[in-house]
Amino acid sequence: MYRIYTIIALVVLSLIQFGCYSNMKKDRDAIEAKTVQKYEEKQVKEAKAYQEALAKQQTTINKLSADYETEKAKYKVKVETVTKYVDKIVERDVYRNVCIDDDGMHSINSLIQSRGTS
């Protein structure tokens, strides 16, 4: 008779233990699910912050690029053809029958003589 009570007591204790284990498993699963959800939310927040920082940086780069192009356009070389007519007064005729005037002939002769002596 004591055996039956012992077996019944063991069965009851086993059921209680199984119930506690089952309850603990549900709690553990819930905690794990919350932890995973918090981790995922944190990852999403970090990804959004990264995307915002990236967008802000790209906006800054675009602005600087536009400023650079504006400054570059200011310093771009502009070619203008300017034609001026200047009145020149010739005091002596250089090209009459000879291509070189007296001063030019004197310079050429002095160069020829200096070459001949050295």
C-alpha cells in the first residue's frame, strides 16, 4: 500500500515538475523572443542612422562639387581676339634696293671680322 502512495506521489511530483519546466520554457522562450526583437530593433535603428549620415554626407559632397564647378567656371580662360591698328611712322627707308641698311651692314661686317680673328 505504501508503494502505491509512493508511486502516486512520484507521479504527482513529476507532473508538478513537468508543469514548472513547461512554464519555465515558455518564460525562457518569451525572454529570448524579446531579446531577439530588441536586437533587431537596434540593428534597424543603427541602419537608419547610418543611411541618414550617408545621405547627409552625399548632400555635402554634392554641394561642394557644385561650388567647385562654379569657381572653376570663374577662372576658365576666355579667349578674345583684339585687333588694334597702330600708326607707324617710318623715319628712313629700309627696303629700297638693298635688304640691309648701313647700320646692319656695319654689324654684319664686324661679326665677320671677329670670327676671322679667332
